[in-house]
Amino acid sequence: MGYNKKVGLNTPIDFIFDDQTEKKKVLAAWDTLYQNTPQRYKRFIPNMPTFRSDDDFLPLQAADLIAWWMRKRYLENGTVLNLGPIVPWEKSDPDYAH
């Protein structure tokens, strides 16, 4: 069973990047990624990535937050695996642990 089935993925994915990313590099890498994707998974990534401002598209702010914490964990521990919650308040504060 593929990972997509394990997590319930059965619809296409929209990749949305912050306008501040290196757009040319992302688009160039996209072509290589898509060409090397097994045929059975191509239906999940039918569209080119889009670029939006995190001021207008709030999920990008959440992604930035998680990326910041993951980078911090990696720099402090040399890994991001098996370190517990991604953000420190996830399980330690009863007001957030629902």
C-alpha cells in the first residue's frame, strides 16, 4: 500500500509557495520533479506550483512557523525526528492541548 493511501490522499495537491521564494529555481526544479515522478502519482500533481503572498494567503504563515521551528530543532539536535511535538506549546500547555 502506498503512503498516499495510508494518509487518505486521493485528490490532487496544490503546491503554493510564498512569493518571496526563489521562483525561477522552484519552477526549474518542478519540471525535473514531475518528469521523474512515477506515472501512478502524476495524477496527484497535475498543476504547476503557484506563488502567493503570505499577507493574502494565511496558510503560508503557518507553514513558515512550522519551518522555523523545524529548522531550529535541526540546528539544535542535528535531527527533527523523534523529538516530540513540533512546537513547544503543542502538548505542554493544557490550554493548547486539545
